[in-house]
Amino acid sequence: MAQVVPDICPREKEFGGLMKGLREDLVRIVHGNLDEYTSVLFCGSGTINIDVAINSLLPEGKKVLVVNNGAYSTRAAEVCEYYGLPHINLVLPVDDIPDLDLVERTLDDNPDIGLVYITHNETGTGIGNPIREIGKMAHEHGAICVTDTTSTYAMVP
């Protein structure tokens, strides 16, 4: 049936309505308040989320702290390298959660960190990272926290 009806092109009102509904559903599914939160849709692989968040949210004159304990964190460090963004690639063991004291010391020692990146779940190892604790540290140091939840969104609180 989809082949015998007209296409809904991106410039049409119906397409905008469809996309708005999808964006709102992505907020609702994690019990978000639509008056406070929105979602932004990008076409691409999971890496596009890492790319867009890091290259567009890093404040000018600041650097990224990549809390790196796996493949997707490594990918975030590579994104920083590709864009020439100043960053610290805090490489940690892939078989354990990040050392929170080391993350805290790194933030203390580098007041120019403006964005902290952490993957929620490193799917290659199954490690679930302590994103709440790291997010709290980032915010206490005046930094934005970016969390890749590609493999956990709406599945793991």
C-alpha cells in the first residue's frame, strides 16, 4: 500500500508532524517532561550521535574529557582527533568501571574541561558505566556531560 500512495517529502507539513511526534515519543518513553526536554533526530549510525554531540556542544576555548574504557569511548576520542578538538583521552581498563577518583582528579587538574564524554554501556564488554556519578562530577566542575545511550536508551534507567 505504501507504494501506491504519494510520498511524504521532508518539505511537507505531514512530514513535520510525523517527525514532531517521533521526537516527543522519544522524550515520553523515558518519562521526560516535554515542557523541559526535547529530542533531536539525526540520520546516521550510532556514531553520528557521538560526533554531533561532541563537535557541537563543546564550549569555545574548552576541551573534552573522554572517559575511555571501551570501543565507543575510543570512537569519541577519535572524533575529537578528526575535528582537531582539544581533549584528554583518559584511557582506563576495558574490563571494569572507570576509577571515579581518577576522573575527579582529572577534572580538578584541568579546569578548562568543558565537556565530559562517557558511554553508558560499552557493548563489547557489557560494562555499565556510572553515568550519574560522572555526570554529577562534570556539572560540579562546570562542564557539560554527554552520555552515549545508543544501546541502552529506554532499556536501562
